[in-house]
Amino acid sequence: MGLHPSLHERPPLHERPPLSIGLDIGGTKIAAGVVNSLGDVVERVPELPCPASDQEAVLRTVSGLVAELLARHTGITAIGVGAAGLVDWPEGRIRTAPNNAYRDVPIRRLLEDFTGLPTVVDNDANAACWAEYRLGHRAAYMLFITVGTGVGGGLILDDHLFRGRTGIGMEIGHMIVDPHGTQRCGCGNIGCLETLASGPALGRYGSTAAATDPAGLLSTLAGGPARVTGETVSAAALTGDPVACAQLERLGRWLGIGIATLVNLFDIELVVVGGGVARAGDPLLKPIRRSFEHFVTARSHRELPEIEPARLGPEAGWMGAALLALDDNEHGALCGRGAAVT
Ligand SMILES: [Zn+2]
């Protein structure tokens, strides 16, 4: 009897860690699964195609996945969504996305109404950044840059995910690095990093190079210079093909310029490079490091950050979203809904 609970009324020491559902809604597919707060994968759902041109169909697919996972797992305490596009934080409203026909979707509110569970919705690159930080590389000042169909990323500052005023900051791919260039970005500008350093840019460089060398490996692998893609260049580079390696060198130079600018601004401790193109490994990472070291300011008066490959691969998006939901749930009151782990 008394005001304080007796020992045997306390929760067991080895209580199961809480679970969270994570979803990654991209332009072409939706990935999902369940993790616990330690980052252990409890279930991963096979990827589904994303009906990107039909907002209602996307929401039906998402709610169907969530309902299935809730039915299969007890102990789910939160839901996290990583979505391609501009996502307001903390409202979790998708303003727009380059490859989805959204009309200002309040997806966080819709999921909270549907499930009654606390939900967070963030940009997919932010979610992947959080997964790399929580489960791959723990650095208090970490830049994550993803190189694939576009160039994106996230930034950890003082162990917090940086989002800017409304959540739409860190559009790394739209840093202007070459305003006198000729390639127009999907955003309408000229000179965005994404137009010079993404998978499609690599394909463009490879295609041009193959046109002057039609009997070379790039053209042979692709079935003609015009059919060379970023994947063709990466595959050829893995065999040591010098023409392919020269194209990755070109890509790496631009990425190094972008990274040097961000390191100059934010005094970053670790740079993590992910995304499909980064799977090329050293043929991309080495030129990134060379270019970065050339362009970073005061290089002989500072400790240069390591530039390392991502550890988690394509699952980082949904896993990071799930972890963000748990971390935000736990720490939100202290951190103004900004996730932080100490
Ligand atoms: Zn742009």
C-alpha cells in the first residue's frame, strides 16, 4: 500500500521495444515494413508499384498496407512516412512531388485519423538520412547525399535532422553549381547539381562518350550509344573500362563541388554517399574525394570529413521513417517535434 508502486508492479526490465510502421512513397514504388526502436526489422513488405498518377489510389494502397501491418503486429506505437517531394514539417502535408500527381495531401492527418496512432511524414531523403545516422554512421554533424534518378540528401546538425523553417530545406540537388550551363533542371532552373550529377546525367555523359567510340564497351553493353544509361556506365566502370570511369570522374567532380560547399557552410564531420549510382563504389567515391579536397576552403587548416558509402541501401527510406516516428514520439515534447537522440 502507498503512493509508490511496489517493485513487482513496475514494467518488466526486458519489455519488448516499441514497434513502428515505416513507409516510403516514391514516384514508382511504395516500400514498407515494421521495425522496433533498436532498428531491428520485424517485417518487410514486398515493394508495391505506386499508382503515381492517381492520388486516391496512392492513399488506398498506403491505408491498405497500414491496416495489414496493424492486423499482423501488436505493439505498434507509431507510423512514419518518407515521401518524395516537398513535405511540410511537422504538418506532414505533401505540397508537391515531381513524379506524383498530388494535390496538397495532408497525409499525416489522414493516417492519424485512420489509425489513431501518432504519425510523422517527412521527405524521403530526410528519412533515409535519419536511418543512416541511427543505424549506420553516428556522427553529430553528418551530411547524407543520395545519387540516383535525382540528387537529394539530408543533414544532421548537432544530432538533429535539419529541416529549415517549414521542412522543405536541404534540396541539395537544386544547389546551383553551374549557372552558365546548358542543361535545364526539372525544377526549371539552369545549373542545378542534379542536372550534372544524377544517374540520368551519367547516362548522358556515357551516351556522348559512346558516340565517339561506337565499338567501345559502353556502346556494346547498351546496344548502341543512344541507349547508354547511368547503369550501363556503372556496370562498365566495375570492369575497369577507362571511358566509363572517366564519366564517373566527371560526375564525382560535380558532387565534390556540392559537398565542399556544404562542408564550408556547416562544418561537417562525416559525409555519407548513397543512392543507386553510389553503388559504383570507388570509381565514384575517389573522384568525389579528390574534387572535394580541391574545392573545400582552408583545407590545410581543418580536419577533413570522411566521405563514406551508405550502409543501408534502398530500405533506408522506410526504415528511417519508422525510426523518425518512434524517436519523435519519444522526444517530441523536448524537441519541438524535431527528432533528436542523445
Ligand atoms: Zn533544379
